[in-house]
Amino acid sequence: MQNLFGEDVLPRHEFTAEQIYKVYPRCGDRKTALRRIEQAIKKESANHKNPSRHLYERVKVYAEFVRDWPPHEHKFIPLCSTWFNKERYNDDYTKPLTGLETFRRQQRDRR
């Protein structure tokens, strides 16, 4: 909802890096992950009014995306710090990928 000046009047909830970290499906090193999340929030502030909310929503989409992967493919879920460092929150998660496809994408990203 917007006022007469086109500004949002609904409260915009800010999420902390810790809250975002807890939603991610494979956390890894907490200290490094939190630092990467903070960097992503700072970077996304140029593109979004509420970058922490945007990143929180993207993590939730990704968590839902990998939720039904078979257990033997969970090793292909990148650690939280890697996911944020490589800006994987910008990826399209509408088509399910298998673990092998994810592995191939990670190998391609290394080049």
C-alpha cells in the first residue's frame, strides 16, 4: 500500500544476518557465513529498498527448492557462505536441478 506520494506505508521488517543464516538449508561455518550475508545485504542495498528482506525471501525460495532432494544429494547444496559469496541468490530456482546438475554448475563457476 502506498500513500499519495507513492511511498510505501506498510512497515518493512528488517531481517538480521542471523535470521537469514538460520533459514539456509546447509549452514557451515557461522562466522564466515554471517560476514558473507552482511556483505550481500550491503551490496543489495543499491538494488532494493529492503535488501535483508529480499535476501531472506531468496533463501526461503532456495530452501524450498532443495527441500525434496534425496539425502544422497544434500552434499551438493553449497555452504551458506559460498552461496552468498557467489551471489547464488540471483539464480532462478523455478526448475528443479538434480545434485549432478548442481555439481556441474559449481564446477563451471570455478573456471
